[in-house]
Amino acid sequence: MALPLAGYRVLELAHLIAGPVCGMYLADMGADVVKVEQPSVGDAARTLYDPLLGGDSAVFLTVNRNKKSVALDLATSEGRQVFARFVGRADVVIEAYRGGVAERLGIDYARLAPSNPRLFYCSLSAFGPEGPWREKPGLDMLVQAMGGVMAVTGEPDGGPVLCGAPVLDTLGAVSAGLGILTALLHRERTGEGQRVDVSLLNGALLAHAARLSVFLVTGQEPGRQGSAHPYVVPFQAFRASDGWIYVAVWVERLWPPFCAAIERPELATDGRFAGRDDRVRHRRELIALLEPIFLTRPVKEWMARLERHEVLCAPVNRYADLPTDPQVIASRMLVPEDHPRAGRLTTLSTPIRFSRTPGGIRAHAPALGEHTDEILREVGLAPDEIARLREKKVVA
């Protein structure tokens, strides 16, 4: 059965993580994603991250599978003319340049839409198309800083901390994919294309919904709480005898069962900890009591005890624990791939599953310009024209 997005062509003008992850998901679901890269340089992710496998980084190989690569110099008038031919046959453009670059190159939505009114053009940026930061270059960690994420990440007595995973890049990729698919639905009904704007900053603000919504009413900063929750206690990681366990007494009815699980039933009736507000008010005293208790047993034993009492908990896994974790194994997210240049590697599968039309890895991440000739022929260029463009280094 055909994959959900089979027959749709996507032109990806993006590098590093956010744009390519969006393109990766569309490609996993069957879209024909053509990655347009600068000749001789390509996507910065090809070589920015070690280790390199067959000349490309593991990051690049993961987020660019199922795509085709065309090496085309958009800084040249001839390169832009070729790109215009691509656009005539495309459904989607994903553009993740620094603000203003697409306009200066003449490949922004306003320039492209007249030649293809059904086109939807997704502009994915750090800070959005308006405001004083619209032309600033941006990366995930800069948006974490500017968007308030670092202000609420880290220990109470420490400085701001970067989230260990590039979550805003990923949230931006997911938002862009959602925007593109929503625009596709609109086009299927009306025949109209449109511009879709997605920013990492907007994603950061949305990610704060459970905290920022409270601040906007109370004006009280949640501050940094380490692994703890600002409004519920106990709701944090505790060190066990052989690792760490995360415990969430997230509703009031679980407080007495939690006390029974740790064999301290008297805490359930202690006036200092009787209700949620009491426990928040006496957070330091309660955590000081709990920390030495959790040190007395290993993680697995605590998991068994807490789960018997229906208290939410989870081991704090390291990366090294993930490949052998039974639930991660059951997720089928870590899968082997044989790559013609990189060899055999473990990579990430597609995260959303369909019962009838499941996506997945069908093709390896391409070498720079691996499909240049194929795509140029598709848009009508003759062999001698392709040779001339290659001689002038417009394509590679």
C-alpha cells in the first residue's frame, strides 16, 4: 500500500537539525524529499559532529535518510533559475535560512508563489519573521536562553543550565511538519497554497504552557528546581544505592501509599506534610528526610515497592541503558541500518506509527549531490546543459 505522503515533492533548504528532522519525517511517510545543498560544502551537519562514518556524521546519516541530494549554488542566477524549475514541480518548500536570506536570494514565498499557486512554503526560523530578532542567526541553545527555558532549568542554587537534548530544534521540526500537513489539508480542499511560519521561539513559549500560564496569573517566577516540580512535592529524582529513580506523587491520594512504600507511614499524618501546599512549604525538610531513605535500596527494588502502591516512578536511564531497556526495545525506535558508505549502524526509526501505511527507513542518507543529475533530468535539462552547469560549478 502506498505511504501517506507518496506523490508529494518537498524541497528542503535546511541544515543541522530542525529543518532536516521535519524533512526526515515527511520522507519517512513517503514524500519525495529533495535536499538542496551548496556545492562542495553541503549541510553543515555532514561534518560538524563526530564521529564521521564514511565521510558523514552519525547525526547527518540519521536525520537525512530517505532523501535525495542535489548540489546547487543558489547564490548564482543560473542556480536560482534551475531552482525555479524545481519549484514548478514541487508541493512544499522547507526553508530554514537566517531571516532575510531567502528574500535576498529571491527564493522567498512572495517570489515563488506566482509560478506555483499550489505551493506551500514553510519558513522555519529561530525567532520568527517579525520583530527586532528576525534576522539574527539562531540555534537551539540560544532560543533556550532567550525563550526562558534555561531560567527554569538547573539546581536552585546554581546557574542556568542547557537542556541536554536539543528539544527546541525537535519541537520546531514537529511544529513545521504539523503546519505543512495542515496546509496540505487546506490545499486538498481549496487548491490554495500558502506560507507557513514556524519559529523555535514560539515552540519554546508553548513548551512553557504548564509553568508560564501560572506565572501570567500570579507573577511568581517558578525558578530553577533541579529535577523537582515547582508546585508538587515529592516530584523529583532521588539517588538510590545504585543509580537514580524519578518519583512523582502527583495527586493527593498517592501521598499515604507513598509513605507506606518507603515504610514511613507516620509521614502521612505529619502536620508539616499533610497536604500539597504543606509539602511545598516544607519542601526542604521533607526532601532532607527522603534522601537518606532512598539511598538504602537499589533502583529496581524501589521501582517494585512504589509500583505496588501505584506511585508513578521511573529509572533515570543513561544513554548506555537505553538499548537494553525493555520498554525502549518494545518501542522499536532503535533500529539497525546498512549504509553503503558508513557501514552498519544503529539509528532512530520514525516516531509515529500507522497501522495500515507505516513509514520507515527505505533509503540511506545521500552523498552530497548524489541525485543532482537525476533531478535535473526530471525538470527537463539536457545532458549538455547539465555538463555546462557542472563545469561552471553551479551544480555538483
